[in-house]
Amino acid sequence: MSKRKADININIETDENQIPEKIKWSAKDGGIEDAEAKAAMLSIWDHEAQETLRIDLWTKDMPVDQMQMFFHQTLVSMANTFKKATDDEKMSATFHDFCDYFAEKLDLKKE
């Protein structure tokens, strides 16, 4: 069985104050090339330091309502990944309860 290598690239254009103006990303294996994004969050686990390294970016024209939806969807995704990675039903359910609370408080729930 041969090993595969896949690249995901993120390109950031900033203004003179280093504030992101454009975010573009590519994942050729996924058929994505220079797709525009308004925000990105990336977490990397450093097993030696036992800490998470983070890159959080958003463009200066990212609307607040979209940022709220982005955070909510990211939290839901994290809750799902937590369940899949740990098989911890109880904490996963608690995490999902928080996601529902978050959406309710920001009035993100669709009737």
C-alpha cells in the first residue's frame, strides 16, 4: 500500500495593518482551487508541548451575523468530531446542548 500526500493551501492578502482582506484556499484532491473564504480557523495539536496551536482569521468585511453562524457551525462540527474521536456519549450530548444554547441566545435557530 503506497502512502499518499495531500496539500491544503491557504493564501491571505492583508492590508498595510496586516488585517486580512482576502482569504483563498485550495485542496486539489477535493477539487477546490482558489476558493474565497471570509473566515478560517485552524487547530494543530503539538503532542510534545501538549498544547493546541491556532490560527484564527477573518476578513475585515466579514459580517457579524455570518461570524455568529460560522462559530455555531464550527461548534456543532467540533461536538460531532468529539463524539467520533472519543465515543463519549455523555459529554458529546452536553456539548450539543451548549451548541443549542449558543444558537438560541444568538437567535440563530430557524423556525
